[in-house]
Amino acid sequence: MIRVLIASLAILLIATFPATWLLMLFLGNVGLTLSYWGTLSLGILVSLLLSGVSAPTFVER
């Protein structure tokens, strides 16, 4: 159980890294200097939003 939790945490951090990194760049240019851990929660939300929007819609025949 512990191995599964550690593996899922590692997958979450790897999957949300691009969105979090881009948010850090954007917020740094705006003047807010946040660390990776400061923008991680917003990065998770952005990743989920982008994956939900880009998912194919279900078409019932």
C-alpha cells in the first residue's frame, strides 16, 4: 500500500510538472516569485482542466 502511494505521488508530480513550470515562469514575469511547491496546487488544477478539455467527447450511436 505504501509503495502504491509513493508511486502515485511520483506520477502526479511528473504529470503536473509542465503546467506547474509554465505557471512559475508566467507568475515570475508578473512579479510573483513562487517556488515549485507554491504553484503546485494551481499546476494540478490547470493540468486537470487541460486534460478534461482535450479529452474526446463520448458519442452514443
